[in-house]
Amino acid sequence: MRCDICGKKGVRTHKVVRTYGKGKEILIIENIPVVTCPHCGESYLEADTLHEIERIKLHKKSFAVKRAIPVADFVTA
């Protein structure tokens, strides 16, 4: 596979977690494939991945599973 930015071969795909929204409207999406190029250092999402993220966000009630998560507040001393 070639990098969409620099055109060199050898890009790698890895999975990440991203959050969308905030407060009670927050949505966490796991296992999002991100393409990273070892040559130019760019990381990007492919178009089909972006479309799927938008579909998940639009229909989050049918995709999401509610989980309790710990939340910490960063306070400077």
C-alpha cells in the first residue's frame, strides 16, 4: 500500500480510540483504522473510514453500548 501523502510504499494501519462530543453526549469509538507512513510521518483516516465514523455517529443509539468509565479532573497545583 502506498502513502496518499508522499506516495512511498510501506504504510501501516493501526487501530485507535477516538472520542466525539462532550459531557452526556460523548461517544467513544474503538478500533478505528488509522494509516501511518514511516517515511513522511503522516497519519490519516481513509475516506471509507470517515464515512463509517459519520454513520456510527448518526446512528449511535443502535451501535453504542453503555459502559461506566472513570473520569479524572486534571488540576494544577
